[in-house]
Amino acid sequence: MEIVGGLATVLGSPVLLGWIALAALVGMVVGAIPGLTASAAIAMLLPLTFQMEPLAALAFLYVIGKSGRYGGSIAAILFNTPGTAASTATQIDGHPLARRGLAGKAMKTATVSSVIGDYTGDILLIAFVGGIAWVALRLGPPELFGIYVAAFVVIGSVIGDSPAKGLASAALGVLLATVGFDPITGTPRLTFGVYDLTGGLGLVPLMIGVFVLGEVLTQVVRPADPPRVAEGGGARDTLTWADYRPCLPHVARSSVIGAFIGMLPGLGSAIAAFVAYGEGKRRAANPEEWGHGALEGVAAPEAANNAVSGPSMAPLLTLGIPGSTIGAILVGVFLVHGIQIGPTLFLTNRDLVYALFAAGLVGIAMYGLMGYFGAAAVGRVIARVPARGLYPVVFLIGIVAAYAARGSLFDVWVAIGAGALGWAMRRWGLNPAAFVIAFVLTGGAEQALRQSLLLSDAGAAIFLQRPVALGFLLLGAAVLALRARGARRSLPDGRPT
């Protein structure tokens, strides 16, 4: 099996294991810092990977994403401030446990559940991704364009609370992705006579601006109170089999929920965590304890949160469609190292793909060990770092990273402008994740559209003549209609958001 060869490659390289261990630590720490996310860490560190071997670069950022998803639970439990959107569900029961002096028990529960969920998602990914790629290889440009359109609609309408604002965010990403020369005619588009814009906007500075500088500006404008650690200690921090056994059914169910949601582009770990929490509470033998400090209420969302990680890579690797913001950032690594993502990836770089999966499996074990024995220590250290010293350093690192990508001062201005845009999007309820994913998808969607029209004498009617393409277009329309209907019903006066 390919995964056995991948594990041999990873375990046989001390340097690669070192990068994976560092990624596990960095992701956990960054995820535990209120206001920062794994996406921000990956965006900042992306230029560092340009000089690394492809496998090491991909494994390093991939494991940061995994560990960062888990790290958010540390802030949620200790500080009552979710480190990530998904860990908001963990906060509901995690912090009440911490207030009762059971912070260590809650964090160990979160760690074990995250590891089980992550392994479940990765095993399902490894088992089924080859079949998905086999199907994807048989799709032509019209079918791919239909998939891209459905992805735009699903991502734009599902990410966030408002389908209108989500679609607006995606549309803005499409608009900025068209800056530069037209790939077919060579005509400048939206360059306004600025030479530096003829090559388009760089993905790396754009992501650094939106995810890093934009988040820093948001924290500066609306500073949060310093985090206070809810302490535990002694035997009360020990997690026994009797403590965890009631959590196992919830963890198993939530892992499957998270893995399924992870395969659907745009839904993400936050939705998976809340769906798992709601389903767990509905089926719980003690639903009255949920919300007041139930260990099962920590285990369920954490398992679903991390089960998203592996399956969210499936649409990226098989179709070239990032299923999450972390996937969108990884696109940059593939492109920099000259690796074409999509169905042909399993023909041209199959060993690399399975070695990356193996690195993920090793990374899960590493962040699990670090978190089980060291999460409380990480929380105490973070609580002592003042925000007024942390965020200026993060801002400066972001600027340096934007410049280092191509050695271009213009990229620094792009990052600063994207940072202001990221702050404005958060301020007005637009969605940075939908914006960046749409920016990444636009090139492939435009190529598929152009190729489809060149193949057809009937023009755009080719999409109606190909059943698979038509099916995905109808799927996108159905999702949009259902989402708009749901948003309209959620308001007392019936107006859509």
C-alpha cells in the first residue's frame, strides 16, 4: 500500500520528523493565542517553505493546520476565549469545567478527542481519495466548470451567517483574481496603467494581508481583555478511563460527522463542531449537564473539529478546489514547487501525496503527546505575554514575510492594502475565507470556461448538453435557493440578510 511507503519515507528522515515536530508545536501555540489562527501562522510561514523540499514544505504547513485546529481548545477552556471559530463550541462546556478546577481534565479530553477525530478523518481520506481522483480524471472542462460554479456558490453562501455577504465576499475575490493580463488574449485587465499589476496580485502577500495584518488590525481596534487562566491541579487534572468512557460514543459519531462535512468545500470545522455538539446533546443521557461542564460536551465538538482536517484536502488534491482556507494557502506551496494540483496529481506525484498523508498521521501523534502533557503550560505562558507586545511583532513578521516571497516592495503594499481590506471585511460582516478561496479558484474556473467554449460550436449551451455539468450547476442553484430561503425565514420581517 502507498501509505506504508509514505510512512517509511517520513520515519526514515530525521529532518522531516523535526519539521513535523516543530509544526505540531507552532500550530498548538498559535491556535491557543486568542485572536490568531492557524491560517495566519501558515500565511506568515509560507515564504519560509519556498526553499524547502516539497514534501517538507507541505508537511510543515499541513501539520500546523492540524495542530492549530486543536490548539484553539486551549484558549477556549482556559481563557473563555475561543482560539478558533470551531473551538467556540468547546468553550460552552470547557470553561465551566475549568472554573470548577477541572481545566486539566477538560484539556486532556479535548486532546484525546481531537486525536481520535483527526485519525478517523485521515483514514477515510486515505481510503477514498484514490477513487475520487479516478473519477475526477474522467471529467472534462464543462464538468469541471460546473463543479467550480457549484463550489463558488456553496462556499459563498454557506461560509458565514449571511449568504448575500458570503457571495459578495466571493465575488470580490473573483474580481481581484482577474487583475493582470488576460490568459488568452494578453489584454491587460484592471491594471489602470500600473506596471506592477500586469502580473496580477500575488497570492502570498494577499493572504498575509487578509489573514495576518487584517486580524492584527482587528485586535488593535477592538482590544480584548488580557486572558486569565482558570487553574486546576493535582488529581483533578487526571483523565481516567471511567471519565472518558461515556465520551466514546460521542467521539465516534462526531468524527464521522466532521469527516463528512470536511469533504464538502466551504463548510469547515466550525459548522462541524456545532453540528456535532447539537447532535451529541440531543442523544446524551445527561443533556441537562451540557452547557454547565460536561466532558462529553468537550469531546464531541473537538472530535468533529479535527476530523475535518484530512477530508478537507480531498477536493483540493483531486479537483484543485480548496475545501478550506488552509487548503487555499497550501495551493501556493504546490504552485511554487511546480506541482500541478488536480486529478493528474495522483499520476505525476502519487508518492508525494501519500507521504504527505503519512506526515499528517505522524503529526497527529506529535501534537497529541505535546497537548496531553503540555497544554496547561502553553496556556500559562500565553497568559503572561501582553497583547501590546505580541501583535506588533506579528505585524512586523507579516510585512517581512510579504517582502520575502518575491523580494518585491510592491508585494508589501499589496499586503498592507489586503490587511486594510481584511479589517474592513471583518468590520462589515464580509467573509475573508470566502474571499481568499474564490481568489484561488478563479484561475481554474476561467480556464475551464474558456476550454469548454472552445470545444463547443453551441457556445454556452454545452453546459446544458453535458449531464454532469448541468447537475452541478443545478446543485449550485438549489443550494443558493435553500440558503436564501433559510436566511429569509430567520428574520422576523422576512427580509434576507
